[in-house]
Amino acid sequence: MSTTAEPEPYSIGVAMKRKEDPRFIRGRGNYLDDHSLPGMLHLALVHSPYPHARIVKIDKTAALAVPGVVAVLTGEDLAAHNLAWIPTFHGYDKQMVLCVGKALYQYQEVAGVIATSRDAAHDGAELVDVQYEPLQPVIDPFVSLTDKTLVREDREAKTNHIYHWEVGKRDETDAALAKADVHINERIVFQRCHPAPLEPCGVIADMNPGTGRLTLILTSQAPHAHRTVVSLVTGIPEDKIRIISPDLGGGFGNKVPVYAGYVVAAAASVVLGVPVKWVETRTENLTCTGFARDYHMDVEIGATSDGKVTALKVKTVADHGAFDAAADPTKYPAGLFGIVTGSYDFPTAFTELDAYFTNKAPGGVAYRCSFRVTEASYAIERAMDILASRLKLDPSELRLKNFVRKDQFPYPSPLGFVYDSGDYHTTLKKALNKIGYAELRKEQAEKRARGELMGIGISTFTEAVGAGPSKHFDIMGIKMFDSAEIRVHPTGSAILRAGTKSQGQGHETTWAQIAAEELGLDPQNILVEEGDTDTAPYGLGTYASRSTPVAGAAIAMAARRIREKARIIAAHLLEAPVDDVEWSKHAFNVVGIPDKSITMQQAAFAAYTNPAPDSEPGLEATFYYDPPNLTFPYGAYVAVVDVDQETGFVKVRRFLAIDDCGTVINPMIVEGQIHGGLTEGFAIAFMQEIVYDENGNNLNTNFTDYLVPTSLESPSWETDSTCTPSPHHPIGAKGVGESPNVGSPAAFVNAVMDALSPLGIEHIDMPLTREKVWTAIQAARK
Amino acid sequence: MNLNYSGQETIAASHDKVWSFINDPASIASCMPDVLESTVIDPHTFDATVQVAVGPVRGKFKFHVKLDPQPGEKRLNMTIGGGGFGSVVDLTAGADISTEGDTTTLDWTGVASMRGPVATVGGRVLDAQAKRVITTTFANVKAKLTEAA
């Protein structure tokens, strides 16, 4: 028996190197396309060149003549198996797997070709002869709302309008706006963009005729939810379906929905009795799979003449594409857009949203953000800067004047959230001091005197993440809890399984650190497994910054259950009453006798070799965590830019991100998350947009037209933090992976608008390409 | 994506000669560049398989060409529809014919509508490529009629 308990080398708050990285940097990651099964066939998809067209005829003859082509499947073939349509994750709509009757957006999947090699499948796909009768496409949501052309003839309601959603007090808000000394009203568009993970989506469907089990090796952020959907759609019992989500090369919300390739591959495998693989191309990823944003927001703020906000009203038109496939919680069709009051204490607010079908790809996924939080944060942070400009107040001063105060938490927002904790004044002041705000303003004044364009942009966002409490949140009826299962082995190492699925977030490390902290074990000896529905407990997966707020809590709670049982064992070993045994410094000891202790390793060994009387052998626990509330991470970001007025080039000179995500589990991983999110926010602000021309052509179908910044284009990031733990989370953590993507676009745009303000330019919609900035400068000079 | 083109060719040949040439599917097909194969369907219609290389889009496009002469208006209208590997191209073109002495002038216009991968590259290289095809076609018409003269 040990007489001392050394603190474990790693625990919460330690910048431990990532456990998963040795295999990744050695090329030993195991991604979908690394898998190959004996006898495997390949699927390639045929896509519609038209955004809106009737399918007149599909001739498979030439494709079937290609050597190696085994079968060609169409929507009619799937209809024979009742697989022509599947429900969307939103639950209120359905989507075609392969076109039946009409193609509703360009690149929609029309047919699938199964062949013995990927090349043969693609050769066959080129020869599937589809005759179309082109129809007038609806590309603009503001044209869609006129209902002159109907996108969805299959629906009972003969309108392109999908739903209306509203929250807040309309009359009170209108009255407050009417009375306001100052009233701004600005159309702010968050453009259609795409998560574009470096690894596209794919599947290997393997129906084993011997066992009757269908295994899907699938690029999935939510394997259990996908298993349930597959079972509901196909009628195959859930025990006969296994989803394995292997290493994922990014997801960012793109790997949440169910895509045509998954269903066609599965159907082909079921029919043919052999594995069928589908790996999408980059073009397929950008044109067919879940896009993000596409919100057109009219933002109104009322304020007193001295800069105190009195009311907020936001009216949004949302372009959902051809199907309502946004994977939002059932009660929240517009996601958590109600966070649009942000960090500010609005006495009253109202927001409403109308969503429309268009002949564009479906989606509306939470691209590195909690559901629609990025759109909301961008709208309020841009609008606050516009208000500051009208009031001739410094944007930092306006924010400090209107922040929710620290003593107001838990803060009930006018749009229905209860913010858990925050200290916005401290975080912004830290950011202003750290970046040298006063000096930068002085430098800006000097530059302006010389005719140079320099800008400073602030964004002080608040997120709502960690969906969510079961009383409010579900996806297709499944409550949004999450889960963890921990088994401590006799020799004191452990295996931890969770219902989440890392796509690069470092769960193998951070989950081990949480368990290590709670159990006093070495995190290097805690194996973390996710993504296999045969072994992991049921969970809703990883997206919307929910993993640490929900599964992270489940891990801590499962570990505490283990600790409670280990306490009984420790009492048995210490020959003391259980109530006299306490957990202190990662070991058990009798209260008042700290020099005689039992480590978790010792308790674990005893659990299998010398169990306590009347105690069940073994040492394991499972916990399904239903969070009592969302968490509300926030941050204060400052961007400094120089704008070249001759070329429109924006040089991001400095960018400081102060994040407050509550308790930090691994500061190195958090910093990495922030770097990645800032880079994606930078891309959205300056270069990324999915554009459709007047004929419905998607003009951003590859990485030469949809730009992803490399280290050469990306600014150098400065990061720091404040810590306001969540009072309701077991370890006080709030989630951070998406904060930088949520908060940064407004900081970039605010900085550019600040630079352009001497020219009288108040707002330009993203992306702020050189052409757009240059054109605005030229127009302002005329 | 819609692309608009226009141009003028002055040919040292009579109106009748030019009119007869451009109303002959086989003659027109012989003037289009990069034609691998052409089949005349009827006196006003032919199919052509064309080698296309536009940026990353490379391969064979199949086109159905329909000539619609309007002798009263001294005009030839033409529709070209087709495509390949997931792309669709529709071209509506027309030429007004006028004669002065021994020379005949073709004033032509065309509107091309494109969908699919070929539309994506349109802004950069397709425009130049399409222009090349159209100008080469009319230049070849001129050359063949001049040779014949």
C-alpha cells in the first residue's frame, strides 16, 4: 500500500501533447479512403447540369456497356425499394436521394453507377444519357418569395415559403424603436459559404449476407444519429446496423447530414451483397453537400443619443436551397439565432425569420458554429459598429456602455436565453490594453492625416452552445444528451468511450485529461474510443460546440460514479467507514490521516482481486448527461488592417483574440482550435462565397474558385484568455472550437469599414474581396 | 452563364453563293474547328462531335445543330444544343446577309448559355475559347468561299 499520493503528471489545464498526433504525423491515420474490403465495388454519381429540369428519360445502355460497370441505379430504381426520398435531419421535410421527376438544383444526383473500379464507375457515369426538359430556376430568395415559380411540386403547400419563426416582443420593440433618439436599419448579408473539409465525404457500405448486418464505414460527425436514421429509412433493425466513423479530416458541420452517396452505396450493397464504396470529389463536396449561412438580415437598433441601446429588431430571409435540410433542433428551425442580442443588455428585442426554397443545393449546416449563432453574432457586431459610427462614439465605448454586467448573471436575455456567466467588461478591457488600442487610434489619426486607410475592428461576441437540455433540444425527436462510458482495468489503465466523434478536435487527449483529473490516472493510459456504434454509448455526436459542454460533462460524471465506487473499495482497504474516506489530491485517505492513502490504481486492482464485501466486482460506469442549460462562451477580438486604396488589398496587420470559454482543459489544443477558427473566419470575411449565376450555375466548384487560405495568406494570430467558468457544468467548461469562427468575421469587416469610413463607406457585404473593396473606394471618390 | 458574341465577315462572293453555302449542313460542319465527326440528318440539321479543351474540362462534346433560314429576311438563324461530361451548352446564333457589288457581308450575333462544369470556368477561359470557335467558323466560311471563287 502506498503511503503517498503523487499528483498525476497531467490533468485539466495542462498543455499536454495530443495523443492522436503520433499516428497522424507518421501517416498512420486511418481515413475512409484508406479502407478497402475484399470484393469491393465503387460508386460514382451522375449529376444534373440544370438547376431546375424535368427528367424526361434516362438511358443506361451506354454506361452498362463500359467494361467493369455492374449496375446503374436511378431514382425510379430506389423508389421500388421505398428509398427515393429520405427525411432531412430537420424532420419537417424530406429530400430526394436520386432525382425523381425533377432535378431541383445543379449537380443534384440523378443516377449512380456501380463498377469494379472507381475509374470504370466514373467512365460509366459520363455515359448515362439523361434527357432533361429545362425549367425556369429560382435562384434569388427574394424572387422565390413571390411564388412565381414553384420549386417543390411534391409538397402539399404550393409555395416556396418553408416556415416563419419569431421570438421576442414585436409591439414593444416597434414602440421602443419609434421612440429612439437614434435608429439604424441596415441590410446585412451573411453569404452562402461552405465548410469544405479537406477530406470530403464518403462511405463503404458492407451488407454481409451471412450475418445480415449492414456495416457502414462512414464520414460521420454523428454515428449514432446516422444509425437511427438508416434504420428508420430502411426498416433494418438497429442491431443489424453498425456505423464506424474512422479518422475524419475535418467536418465543420459538413459531415452531419445524410447524403445521396451514402444511401445509394448502402442500397447497392444490400442488393448486390458485396461492399460498395463511394468517395465524393471536391466538386461534389462543394456543390451537393451541406452549405452554410445564406441569411439576409435587416437589423434595426434603437438607442439614446448618449449611446444606450433601447431595442433590437432583426428580420431575416433565409435561403435554404431545394430541401429544408438544416440539421437544427426541432423547436429551433432557425437554430439559436435568438442569441442575436449578443453581449448587450437590450431592454427589449424581437426577431423573425422566413425561410424559402430555391433551386440551389440544400444545407444550412452549422459550419463551425452552434446552430445559426455565427449569423446572429455577425449581424449584431456589425450593427453595433454602424450604430457607433452614427453616434460618433468609439466602438469600444459603445460596447462597454451596453454590455451585460457581471452582476446581472445568470442573465435572462429578451429573446429567451439565460446566459450562464460572463465578465464582458474585463475581457474587452484586457483586449484593448493588450493590443494597445489607444496607441493604435493615435497612429490611425496620423495615417488618416496623410490620406492612408487604417482600420481597427472590434467584435465582442457571445455564443450559445452545448445543445442541449432535453426539455428544449432534439434532432428528429432524439434528445440532445450525450454519453460516456469508462472502464478502469485491474492494473489502473482505462478505456473511455463517448457518443461524440472527433474530426480533429483532439478528443483522445482532452477526454483522457478530464477522466485523469477526476480519477487520478495517467491520461497516457486512458484509451479514448469514439465513432463505433457497436461499442460507444449512444450520443448525438460532435457539432455545434456541444462535445465539451455535453459529453465532457458526461465523462466527468461517469468518472465521479467510478470514484464513488472506488471510495467504497478504498474504505475496505483502509478498514475505515466509507463516510470517513475522502478524495484528496488524486487519492483516497481517511479524513484527518492524509499520509495513508489508496490510489485509484490500487482501488482498481482490488475491484477485480479483492472486492469490498457486498460490492459488485469491477470498476466501470456510464453516464448520460442532460445539460441543465446551454453554455455561453464569449470573447473580445480586435483586428488591425491597412487598406491599399489603389488595389483594394486588405492587409490584416494584427489580430488579437481574447477568449473566455470557462475552464480550459488543454490550453495548447484550445489555442490550436482558435488558430484554425480564425483562419476560417478570415477566409469567410475576405474570400469565400458560393455564387450562383442567373442560370443557376454554381461558380465555385473547386479550390481554384472557392479559396482556402494557406499559411501564406493567413495573418499571424495573437491569443489570450479570461476564465469565467460555467456554473452549471461539472468542470466549468463552455466549449471553444467554434468561437473564433463565430467572432472573427465581424472583427475583420468592422476593421475594414473603420478604415474606409473617411470615404463615407459604412457597410460592404462579405467577402471583402479586393475587387469589392476597390470598387467601393472608386465609387466613394466619384 | 450567358455569353454574347457578335462580328462581321465580308466575303468576296455573291449573295447566292454565300446563302447556298451557309444553308448546307455539310459545308457548315466542315468549317467548325475541332470537329471529329459530323452526320447530316436532313437538309437543315446535322450532329457533330467536337473535341473540347477548356481549362480542366477536356473531352468530346456532342452537338445537335439546326439551321433555320429566313430567306425573306435575308437571315439565317441557327441553334446549337448539346454538351458532354455533365455540361450543357446552348447557342442561339443568327447572321444577317447583305450584298454590295461582288461582296457579301455576314453580320452575325450569338448568345451562348452554359451549365455544369463548363460554366464554372466560363469567366476565365471559356469566353476566349467560344470566341475562337465562332470566329474560326466564320473565318473558315470566308476562306472556303474565297477558295471556291
